[in-house]
Amino acid sequence: MWLGLGLSVALAMGLLVFWLWRLVFADLPPTPGKAALVALNRPPSMIFLDRAGVQIGRRGLAGDISLPQLPAYVPRAFLAAEDRRFYSHFGVDPVGIARALRTDVKARRIVEGGSTITQQIARTLFLTPDQTLKRKLQEAALAVSIERRMSKDEILALYLNRIYFGAGAYGIEAAARTYFGKPASALSLPEAALLAALPKAPTRLDPTNDLSAALNRSRLVLSRMRQARWITPAQEEAARAAPPKLAQEAAADGDFGYVLDLAAVRARELIPVGAQDLTVTLSIDSRLQKLAAAAVRQAAREGKAQGATEAAMAALAPGGGIRALVGGVDHRDSAFDRAVQARRQPGSAFKPFVYAAALEAGLHPETIRKDAPVTVGDWSPRNAGGRYAGDVTLKEALARSLNTVSVRLVTEVGADKVAALARRFGIERLPADPQPSIALGTYEVSLLDLVSAYQVFQQGGRRSEPYLIEAIQARPGGMGGGPELYRRAQLSPISVYDPALNGQMVAMMQGVIDSGAGTGRAARLDRPAAGKTGTSQSYRDAWFVGFTPELAAAIWVGDDRARPMRDIGGGDLPARVWGGFMKAALGGAPIGAFDEAGATVAETDPRNPFYAGLAADLARIRQGEFVIAPPAEETVPVQ
């Protein structure tokens, strides 16, 4: 009886162990051989060139290194930081796990992990970072398997070549060049200790964001190295007394951080297969990029006292090539790209699409509409200060950015027609059934989409998709001269708007800058220019978007948390900074001219006085379609 019971218990325990084993290890990935391990999930190295072929940055690996290429203290710094018993364990370190548990229990929180360097490689190559018991057990099993296939030196070299150091740098060679502007073989002891401090938390400890935190952990690394007798007390003291200095330009990618981030993503989309090293040629003009970065810093600096904490800018050449793109004041402080990723209300910078739809519906620049209080449903938008101009032409209303006229045009033409036109121009993320408030730019857009849509006006009614990458070439073995994998096709712009109407729109948008009452007077140049100001509700966003025959550009000024600014409208700081950028960007270039097709029809048609009077009469008749109400309390800035 007892024998039978014991066998039953043993069988049940065996089945339980088998079931648990299957549960944990059934989907365990196989461990390949040494060569495959080295190549597995290897992040590619990308070198980026501007349109003139000059290198402006890199992402990913900068080349693999072997331990003999490094000073002895470099790998030891990483062992001190991550795995002091690396050469003593079999892939899993029971002593290290016990020490970590003891430390965590004493602190009553997790302050030290027990993962070995081999386990970190297993997690990086095969697993997700999920903090689960199953993942930890799989990590341990894979680490033991890796130790059977590779020597300790090979594992440590693989770790140093794969670990992420922040700032887009994978591997110690890339990290050394990124943070110190030198090869890993030339690292000093303090520099090695600082790099060894980063893999624990590469974003939080990024020395370009928080150098003091990174230095504090590097001092712990130095202390552990001294305790292990890998350096002398005198060496530790000397390293503490001479903390490393960052190569500022290399660490921050200079003025190109946002460009490189976007280019790396776009390159992976175009060449998604394999881990080959790449050389990527961009449409970026380095001179314009630096001018745009300076303009963004200027806007944030001058607007700081009024609540402006951020700015962004983009510039496009005819054909859609992105010549400059700056997603924020400081890429080191925040990698969030406000030119591409952020979506904000454009305010009156959306109005050109309203007027373009109105011309398409049969109106013209000399058509008369009334600037007076208007109510649509329960919405009563008004001009700033409650001032109204009475009967005005459309070209005057656009130049002065009169809100009530824009609202009347949307009601007359149809909000759906305005949205449809804006989609043709490239602003795709608009609702299928927009509200009349589209007249005042209440639907959010990205800066890049907005300036690209304005480029339709610059190009005579033709649309070009904005692009950043010109060509991609493989670099076999990290060297140049490989096959070309991608080259952007030379595509003709697509016609989306009548050229004659477009000419009229350009002339009207020139009035925004050139006329005495135009809201964009601060953007005036010594060459033909057209554009529009924009200010969202309560001064949360301020824009200027405009173009010359040679370049289209947009700038946004605001706050990441959408807090209202104090009286910064699109016609103020953004227009002035835009004008300064354009003057510097185009200085010395020949002065071009806009395509005049259709631009002067309203001025030269002998029947114009008759039509203007008729339009005024019709406008007065149409006032019966609107309910005239007292101004609402909330005001929309006239910009």
C-alpha cells in the first residue's frame, strides 16, 4: 500500500515537474553556434551624409572590437559595474544572486540585480525585457547554453559590442566616439568608468542629460575596481580628481539630432531586411539645418519670459526635399520631435485652405464679404477686441486674418469641401464630417504636414510628398563601396489645384506679408514671399508658415504642456524669426519670382467693378442666413 502511494506521489511530482518544464521551456529559442551568435540581431551601423556628401552623424554600431584592442582597464570597468565574478561562474552566478537578494531585502526594494553579463546577452539576443519568472528562468538556461559555445573573452567582447549606451550608440566603439569623440582603444580610465556606468540605465544616466548622475555611478565603478585590485588607490584617486569631459558636439549630434532620429527610422522602413551597415544620403542642407536650429533656439530664448518653452522648424526645397528639420530646442534634453510627432492646432495658419476652397467654389480675391459678428449654431467666434471692419474683400480679409469672414466662407462653401481640399494638399488626418470651427484651424496638424501643404501654393498648385532620404548604399564589412540599395525616384509633382486659382492665392498670401494691414508684416523680406500667421486659442500655439520661390518653411512656438503663452501671436515672434531665417538662408541667392498665372485676374478684368458691387449686394442678402449675435466672452486672436 505504502509502495503504491509512494509511486503515485512520485509519478504526480514527475508529471508536475514535466508540466512546469514544458510551461517554461517549451518555447525556449535554440542557441545557435558561435558565428551565428555574433551575427544574431546585430544592429546595423548607419552613416548619414548631407546632400553635399558630407558626413553629419551616425547611428548604431561603429564597428566591432576585440579585447586585445582595448586597454586592460576598459573591460575590467564593465566587469566591476555588471559582473565581478564573470570569469568564475558558468553563466549564472548563485553567489551574485544571493548577494543581490541580501541587498534587496536589507533595502526593502530592488536595488541590485543578480543577472550576469552572459544573462544580459541572452536577454538582448533572444528575449523580451519583461520582468517575469518564466523569462528569468529562460534567460538562465540560455546563458548556460551560450557559455558552452563561446569562451569567456568572446562573450565579454560580444557584450561590449552589443550593449546600448544611449544617444543611439550601440557598442563601446560607437559610445566612445559619441561621448568622447575618440576610438575605444584610446579611452582613459575615467572615461572607461563613465561608459561602464551607462548600461544600467542608458536614458536616465545619459551624461548629456545628467552628467552628475553618470559621474556618481562611475565613482562606484572605480571603487569596485580598486576593491578587486584591478587599479591602485592612487589610480582611483587620480581618476576621481580628473573626471572626463564630453565631446559636446559629438554627444549631442550637434544640430542634427532630430534629423538623424527620423532618418534612421525612415532608412529601416526602406531597407527592412538584414543587419547590413548602410550609408544614407539625406536631402538635408547642413548650412540651412544649422540656421534653423539657431532660429529655434532664438525663438525659445526670446519667448521664454512670455511662457514659450519650445519651438520647432522645417524647411522644404521645391520638389519636397527636406532641407532642414529641427524638432525642439535641445535634442539632448528631449528627443521628442515637435516638427513630426507633435500635432497642434494651427489656428489661422489653416485659413489659406479655406480661401482656396472659396476660390474653387467660384469666388475671387475681390469678392466682398462682411466682417461682423456671426453665430453658427451655438458658436459665436469673434475678432480680437471685438473690432470689425464691415465690408471687405477676400484678399483684405486674409491679409488681416479676419475670423468672421473665414467662418462665413466655411458656412458658404461647406466645411466638408474645405477638409477635402486640405486633404488633397496633404493634411490627411481630418475628420470625415468636420465642424465649422475648421475655419479657425481647430483640428490638429503636424508642422511638417502643414509646411508641405503650403508648398502646393509655392509649386503652382502641384503637390510633392516631403522626403528626407535621397539614397542608401550598403557598406560590406563596415567599409564603403557596396551596392546601392535605394535611390529616390525623380517624381513629378501631382496637380491638386487649378494653377490660375493658385496664382490668385499666392498674391493674396503675399498681402499677408507686404500689405500695411497684413498680420505677417514682421516676416517681410527683400524678395517675393507669401505666407500666413497662426495663433491657437489662448495663445497656446503660435505659427508662421510661408514660402519664397526657392524655399518653404514653417516655425511653431509654444509649450509642450499646451500652457497658454502671454500675447505671443503668429505675427509676432514666429514671423520675425521666420523672416530672419529666410534672409540668412537665401542671402546672396538670385531673387526669383512666383508664377503669375491667374494672380492678376481680379485686378485687370474690366468687369471687376460690376462684379465687386454685385458681390457686395449678394453678401448683404446672404446676411439673412446668419444669426447676428453679441460677441461671445471667449476671443480668438486675429493672427
